[in-house]
Amino acid sequence: MTTVDIAVPVPARRPAPRESYLNVAHTVKSWALTTDHKRIGILYLVTTILGMALGGVFALVLRTEHLSPGPTIVDAYTYNRLFTMHGITMVWLFMIPSIPTAFGNFLLPIMIGAKDVAFPRLNLLSYYIYLLGSIWVLIALWAGGCDTGWTFYAPYSTHSPSAVVPTVFGIFILGWSTIITGVNFIVTIHTMRAKGLGWFRMPLFVWAMYGVSIIQTLATPVLAISLLVVGIDHWFDWGLFDPARGGDPVLYQHLFWFYSHPAVYIMILPAMGVIIEVVCTFSHKNPASYKAIAYSTLGIAFVGFATWGHHMFVAGISVFDAAAFGVLSMLVAIFSAIKVFTWVLTMRRGSVVVTTPMLYFFAFLFLFVFGGMTGVAVATQSLDVHWHDTYFVVAHFHFIMVGSTMTAWLAALHYWFPKITGRMYPERLGYVGATLVFSGFFMTFFPQFLLGNAGMPRRYYDYAPRFQPLHVVSTVGAWILGAAMIWTLTYLLVALFRGERAPANPWDSRSYEWLTPSPPPKHNFVREPVFTRDPYDYTVPAEEVHA
Amino acid sequence: MPEHVAGHFEDMEKQAHAARFGMWVFLGTEILFFSGLFALYIGYRVEHPRGFDVGVEHNTLVYGSVNTAVLLVSSYFVALGVHELRLGRNRLSAWLVGITILLGLAFLGIKTAEYLHHFSEGIYPGGSGRFFEEHRDPGLKMFFTLYFCMTGLHAIHVLVGCGVLAFLLYKVATRSIGAWAPHPLAIGAIYWHLIDVIWIFLWPLFYLVTGRVR
């Protein structure tokens, strides 16, 4: 049967929307079994946000518990399990995967002009391993949670009555997800770069992804084996860290921190990568020194492997070792300072536009420098003996890894929101959100420096009444921070459906990902890209870039 | 002849390069995975030199050495298998990979016999069993716990390696890989060699090196 329609007036319709990675298919299967790096990035983004929400709820309960000395809303055992699960969720479910898996997955291939990552199916597998690991951690939570602290220090972790085995096994699984992503990114950067894209023409975010992938592939397996041994010890009682059977608990600390200190750089290097992109775009200027950023990224990645001992100054390592680890740790501060000065100098004589991502950059800069300088302080042996295991350390690492990573993550979320969703976010609501996030964060953790210096030990359920005022300030700060996060995620969710349509390059950037339409087509570029200029070359007018 | 260039690669050569490179990076991960246990071995051997000496002397040299030979020969066969595949001789290549798998299984068989021998002597991981009632040195307990952990983890890798090679054997036999794209087998072989290399380090640590002259 044939239908012939001649001269039937066609009702006026809106032009069909351009095909993008979002509308090529709409089925659940097209998302669940996708090998498109952009869709996998979205899956990761959603799942890591859920992880952050869970960790955030734990944090709010913890802080509320500290409103008054003694029992407030939970008992001591629950408190121990809460701070452990807070650490585990925030570190392994949110901060480590957050930027590389969501934004790295989405942007890395586009930034190097590739159609996809080198191993798209492994990429999907990595997501499902991450999901399985997360579910496993939730099962552990359901089984009562773990009360050892996120560090699982032996010998307590090998005998704790809580659900140690499922917890460490969940993290073991999560580790392999991180490793696969790392291998995938390294190979992608080495082998998939488009013609004309030399190493020193890559966007600096790609350098950050390269540095972080090296750490992911080389440090994570050490965590995997250490936690496996803790799990075996707990389950079968083989006593690998039991002194009565020839073991040594301090050796566990060495192994754990061999991973977990570089893990801090797994969290911060991607954040630094986001920051340089944001600074260059909104200053409309090339970075003050491209090579300084690129090399300091590698410097942090490598020196990071030789600093773990600074966690163990009071664990019985020799004074000489402690001094050596202290000095090596300060080397990281030198590389970080190179980055800080480069970011700030990049703004000099640029055309700075203050947008929400830029506000987050200012917040990042403050938190990172503050957290970094206190880091140099605690890397000093004599000072660390005083501050060790106090709230000072808690405040320090929340400033440097949580504050910096979270502000950079939020900067990334806003900066690339138009590219990812094809919509603009509301700028004014963004200003409010950024201000609230920073105020809440500062109010939560700055008092903790003072508490720690005054002698408040970390992980304690109870505290002396004289600490109460600072604890109350900190708790109120945490509530503000929580409200700010809800505020931010709410307006972004609304903007996802109601936001103004975004052009290809709303920020007037020169970086490569803005060359493709927003949202990008399935294979990233309409035409095969040829890179003939640098990603930060603002001497080229925008019209020529898009010609 | 089937061409299997994935859509996001320009040509087979680039795809093969990416795959080989990915395996090399992953081998780095594997080495660091084992290195945690090697670090424990070093730490505890320095703390308990005597216990470790007694342990090494107690282990049966023949078991360890025959197994070393078995693994080395298996690596030879898989390398030959890759060579033949590159020349397009799928049938011969499949046979060689098959021999490799059999040798891998032989290794596991010998390892199992050795474990059973240990159990019959009353040596179990975690320092339990009647052997340790006579030998109370904590270093000796740790030696055997590490022995079971490290050779056990290695044995799991041998098992996984056999599975990977069996999958590749199927691919070679059904001619879905061949001279036009030999890299999947080459990558599997690299992984098999790594398993071999790890054993090359386990062999002296558990069978050969003592601080005393025998």
C-alpha cells in the first residue's frame, strides 16, 4: 500500500531539534548499556551526587551530635560508625571519582578531538564496577556499618565487632573501577589525540587527568591489597598484623598511607585542572605559564608517592625518617605554590568576568592556600606532635581536599553545564549559592582549627564544655553548607528543564570543547577537528574560531 | 577476512597499539598489587630473619623448582603461539595455546599437592596447626601465612590467566583473530608472562634464599 499526499498543508511545527548525544535515543537501555563516554560521564555524575548526598547526611548528623557535650542525638557506637561511613562515602563514593569520572569522561575525548575513549566498553564496565562497589558499601551500612574510621587501622580493624569485611570488600571493588578508568585515560591521552594536537597543546585539564590517572593506576592497587589483607585478617583471623604471630600494625599504616596520601592528589589534581580552565576562560587570557602548570601537575603526581610517612610522625617512625618525609611533603607545597601563582598571574591584565564558576575559583583559591599552608605546618614534625589526631588536622584536610575539591567540582558543574545539558544555569542564583557554600564551609571548618589547637581530639564522641561555643558555630556552618548544596542542586535541576538554550560557546572561550555544539553530537564533532592553534589563544577573535 | 576496527579508531594498527599499551599500564597496576605483599615479606623478614630461614629450609625445593620450570616452559609455548598466529597459522597457534593452558593447570595441580603436603604436616595459614606447637617462632608463623597468601594470590592469577587464554584459544580456533589482528593473543601472552615473572620472584623468596649456608 502506498500513500500519496499531494499539497496537503503541513501544520507549522518547530524545527526538529539538532541531533545530540542526549536525544539520539531515549530508552533506559540506551543509557544503561551505552558506550558513549558522554553518557557514561552523566551516569557517573548522577551516582556520585547521590554518594555525596549520603555522605552529607552523615556529616549533618555528626555535626548535630556535637551541638552539646555528651549524648545529643546518637549513642557513642553509632557516632563511631557514622564518622567512619561519612569518611568512606565522601572519599570513595564521591571525591575520588567525582571530577575524573564525570567531567573527565565527558570532556577528555572532546578536548583531544577523539570520538571516544580508547576502551569504551571497559569504560562502561568501570561504571558498573563502581555501582557494584557502592551497593556493597550500602550493604555494609545496612549490616550495621563499620566503626574503625576510614583508615581501618590495624589491629583494631582486624577485631572490630562492626561490619569490617563487607566494607573493605566494597572499597576493594571500587578501587578496580578507579584503576580501569585510570588505564583508560592514560591510553586515551597517549593514542587518541587528533592530528596537530601535540602534548603541549592539550588543554591543561587533560594534563590533570593524565597526572591523576598515573596515581590511580599505581596507588590504588596498594590500597586494594592492604584492605584485602585487613579483610582476610578479620574474617579468617590469620594475624598478618598481629605481633603475637610475627606481624606489625605499623606496617599496615605504611601500606595504607602509601595509597591514601597519593589519594589526596587523586582528589586535588582534577580540581586544579578544572580551575585553570575556568581562570583562563573567564580572564580571556592564556595561562601565565602553560608549562609551569603541566610540569607541576606531574611533579605533584610523582612526589606524592614519597610523602606518606607524614601521617605517622607519632606512630613510632624514627626522627630521621619523619624529618625526611616532612621535607618531601613540603616539596608538594612548592609545586602547589607554582600553580597558585600561575592562576593568579593569569588573571593579571585579563578581561576578568565574574561568573559563578569564577566565584568558586576565588573560594577555591582561599581554601586551597589556607589548607595548603596549614598542611606545611602539620608536615613539620615538632608542630605535628601537638596537632596530631586533633581537630586541627580534621580542619586542615577538610580545607585542602574537601573545600578545594568541592568548590572546583561546583565550578566545573556550572562551567560545563551549558556544554553538557545545552541549557544555561541562572547566574544570580549561582552567585547566592556560591556565597552560601563558601560561608557555610568556612564557618564549619575554621572553628575546628581553633578547637584542635586548643586540644580537642578528633573522632571523640564527648568533649569538655569549654569547647561548646566553637562546636555550635561549626554545626550551624554545616547546616548552612547543607542548605547551600540543596539550593544549588535545586536550581540546576530546574535549569536542566527550564534553562535558556545555550549556544556552542557561551563563555567566549577558546578551549577545544567549546568548538562543538552544546550539547555535543554523538560523535563529539560535526566535522573532524583539526587543531591549528592553542586552546588558550585569545589573540584569535571568536568569530574566526567558529568559522 | 573479518576486520574488527572499532568505530573510534582510524585503523587496526592504532587500535592494536592502544590495546597493547593498555595492557602494559595494567601490568604496572598488577605489580603494585603484589608489591603490598612483597613489602610485608621484606618488613617481616627483616624483623624475623631466623624464622624465615627455617621456613625456607622447610619448604620442599623440588615442588617449587619443578613448578618454576613448568611455568617457564608454558611461557615459551604461548610466545611461540603468538609467533605462529602472526604468520597466519591459526591451527598450530591454537595447539600451542592449548599446551600453555595445560601447563598452567599442571602448575596448579603441583601447587595443590604441595598445599596438601603442608596441611598434612599441620601447617595452616594464620599460624594454626600442630607444626607450630613444636615451632613457636612467630617469624615462622608469619612466613607460612605469607607463603599461603602470596602463592595463593599468584595461583588465582594463574587460574584467571588460564581462563583468558582459553577464551583466546577459542578466538584463534574459530579464526576471529588471525594474522590481520594478532594483538589480542599477544596481549594475553604478555599477561601470562607477568604471572610467570611474579613466580620468578616468589621462587627464591620461599624456596631458595636463606641467610645460612645449607
